[in-house]
Amino acid sequence: MRVKGYRLIAPYYEKLRNLFFPGIRRYQAEFHRLKPHLVDRIVIVGGGGGDVLKPVLEKFKKSTIYYVEPSASMMQIAQKRFGTSRRIFFIEEPFEQAVVEDADIIILPFVLDIINRETLPAIAKKTRDVLKSKGFVLFSDFCEPKGIFAKIKLALLYLLFFPMRGKLQFSLPDYDLFFEQAKLRKVTQKTSKSKQYISALYQKE
């Protein structure tokens, strides 16, 4: 993944994203029926500037969190906001290169849609390798947009990512294929009434 261009939008990205897609914060903070007292290690993949950290810290009060983010600009923002927490370890690396293991939960918060398609099989393998037996993946992302207005909004979001990715993308990846490659079983799923956002819980068998 190209990450140099993130410095151009990092200070503004969350505000712009939440303006156009206010439901993101709700669906990336959907934890289904996970039991916090059974969770020791959490890995967050591509959390950007860190807005996902607040609900995770509040929900999983005793868990250690490994925050994996390849962009130095985004990582600086996350560390400025949450760097005083002794429960968070910040790892500035692409997930497929990060040294993490034995996760009870891996969180993929609106990140699969912006990862280069060529990298997704490696991300899927890494996801399975990092998870403990019976571990979970919390996945949230966009649904395939319905209607011209929804398609335009998503296209504008992807235009913001053009400097980082080096190419335009206006469609979503095949999520089912990703989790099939990771050999994970879907446990539960929630979709917004607008059919714009999805949150799902997967488990390693």
C-alpha cells in the first residue's frame, strides 16, 4: 500500500468522512455479543487517526491493544490522541509485515475497501495466522452503494485516497472471498437500514 500521500489529507480525513458518512462511527463500534472479560489481546488494522480507539478502550477495559497503521501521518494523530494509554502498542507497519500474534480479536474498521486488491490475499492469510484458535474478527465497511447519490458519495471518498493508492477505484472488494481465503466463519451480521454500512463477526475454527 502506498502511504506517503496520507500526510496531505490526514488532518482533515475524519472530519470529511464523518460529514459524508456519519454512520461509520456507529458501525465500527459495533461489538456484537463479544464478552470483554474473555479478551486479552486486540489487533486493530488500519485504524487511521484513531477514532475507533475510544469505543474499543471503553468496551474492553482490560485488553491490550496493538494498533497497526502504515501511515506515519495517521499514526501521529492517533498517538497524539491516545498515546498516554499504557494499554496501546502502536505499530507503524503494513499489517502483513507487522509482528503481532495470538490475537483474541482482530478489528478491520472500514479498511478492506481501501486496500489494494492485490494485497488482500496476503491480508487474509495474515489475519488467520495472527488469530488464536476460536478467535474473532470484527469487520465493518461499506455495502455496495444503491442509487446514484450513494455511488457519488463513495466515489468522492475514494478520490481522497487517490494520492495514496496511485489509482482510482470505484467499486468494493469481494468481502465474502476475503473471509473465505482467511478460512473464517461468519457468526453474526448487522446491516444499516440505509443498506450503506455492514458490521459482521467472524470466527476462526
